[in-house]
Amino acid sequence: EYELHRPNLLLPSRHRAQVHEEAVSQLLQSLDTSRLQADVGDHLEQPYASEHILPQGYSLDWARPEEKIAIEVDGPWHFMRMHTGEHVPTGATILKLRQLRALGWLVVSVPYYEWRRLGVGEAREGDAREDLEALRCEYLRDKVAAARPEGEEESGS
């Protein structure tokens, strides 16, 4: 409201349009990531808590607090896209992962582009759909196993 009474503080109209477009884009990305996060959760073979909050203030997408296992579903804003097409994690994403590991958490990152690649040509029915579901479950199982220290076994639920 304050800006409306001070026209010299308003952004030029072309910049206001850019800010609006960016805000809408970020909202759409967050909605898409919520679906992505839910989809990943649907493929976890053991029970995980959704949006688990740590005393240090971090929110974990999926967690097994008793085992200190976190699964982070990293959407597009967790990465910078290089001119080569490579996805490089942002500084904030790297910092969060380092701090979680320093707190003793086993952290599994599920980048959006890897998850989506598993669904390319996604089948919607029958055996092909079951194959896709099995592939995604296997992907998550392998990611968790690869993140574990050598010789550490997964505990049953």
C-alpha cells in the first residue's frame, strides 16, 4: 500500500510484469514439486514421515527419524542448469545436505530430472504401468542402499 501513495517507488510496468511472471512460475513449480514429492512417497516401500521437522529447523521431505534416514526430493529450484545441460546443486541445497549429514542423517537426494526420466513414455495401464512402478521402487531402494555406509544393513519395519 505504501508504494501506491509514492509513485516514484513503483517498479516500471515492464518490471512488474516480469516479477508477476516469475511469481506465477515459482508457484507452478512448487505445485509440481508437491506432486513429485507425493509420487516419490508413493513408491517408498517402508513407512516414512512426510515433512518431518528437525529441532534445528530443517524440514525433511521424507524421513525415518528412528534410523536418521532422510529422502530429499529436489525439484528444479535446487539446481542451476549449466550451458552444458548439466544440473548443478545450488549452494543452499549443498549446505542443507552437508548440515544434515553432520547431524548424523543418512541423506538420499532424489533429483527431479532423474525421477522424471524414469517415467519417460510413462504407461498408464496394465503391465507397463506395473513395470514403471517396480522400476521407481527399485530406484529408491538402490539410492538408499548406495547412501548407506559400507556394511550397514537396512533394518526392517
